[in-house]
Amino acid sequence: MKSILTQKQIGLTVKRLAHQVLENHIGLENTVLIGIQPRGIFLSDRMVDELKLLLPAEKILYGKLDITFYRDDIRKELKLANSTYIPFSTAGKNIIIIDDVLWTGRTIRSALDALIDFGRPSKVELCVLIDRRFSRELPIQADYIGRAIDTFSSQKVFVRWKENYGTDEVVLE
């Protein structure tokens, strides 16, 4: 097992990602943040908390997206759906999709399909904590990256959050 990010590094990385988003979307004008259920929510919740230190909370439009029934592997096993909470239209908005790990790109493709049900966005960007480069099956890349790593397809990346593991860390096995 190899450590990729420690608890302190995750804290700094989340802060940096939030600041990068704000640099490119001053005041978050016409911009919404969408966390992907279930694991992207831990990162997106923390990024929103960081943004609330810099902006009034009412300026931050934040939603949570469940992609369970948009996945192309849904027929392989029974999936339990999470909840989607997007209390605003995404039509004409800049959307920043937030997830923990970008690997093959299939999760993000599913998220793009699901987002269309909420309106046609002006632009879509991607923010991830970990980018597993060189393992894409689809032409998808992140705009905001916490850490880019090179892995073999047989390796697994585990993102552990205090909320579900008692500690923050990213490890490669």
C-alpha cells in the first residue's frame, strides 16, 4: 500500500481546488457546482465549505447528482440509487462536476448524460481529487486536478474520508 495524499495534504488540496475554481469563475457568477453521488460528495461538500469562507453562501449554487441509472454497467448488478438534489435549472450555466477519482471516464460520461435532464448548460468543467492518467476509455479530462498519478489497471485507488473511514487519506494498492 502506497500513500498518495495524507490528511494534511487533502486539506490543502481541497483549499487549492476551491481557489482555482474561484479564480476561473469570479464570484461564481452563472456557475454551479455538482457533486457526483456517492463518493464525489465528500470532496464537493468540502469545496463548498471552503468557498463559503470566501463568498456569501447564497452565491453558491450546489447540487448533488446520482448517476446510477445512467451508467452503462447497470445491468451487471443490482444498484441502489442515491438521491439527486439539484434545486435549480442548469440551462445556460457553467457547471463544475466534482468527483473523487477520474479513471476510465465512464462515470463522467454518465454524469453528462444525467445533467442534460436538468437543462442544457453553457459549459461543463470537471474537478477531481485524483486523476489516474493514461487509463481513459473515453476522451474525458479534468480541468481541476488535486493529484495526477500513474497506475496500472490492476491497482486500486482508495479515497478515505473522515465521514466514512474516520480519517482522510488516499492510498494506492
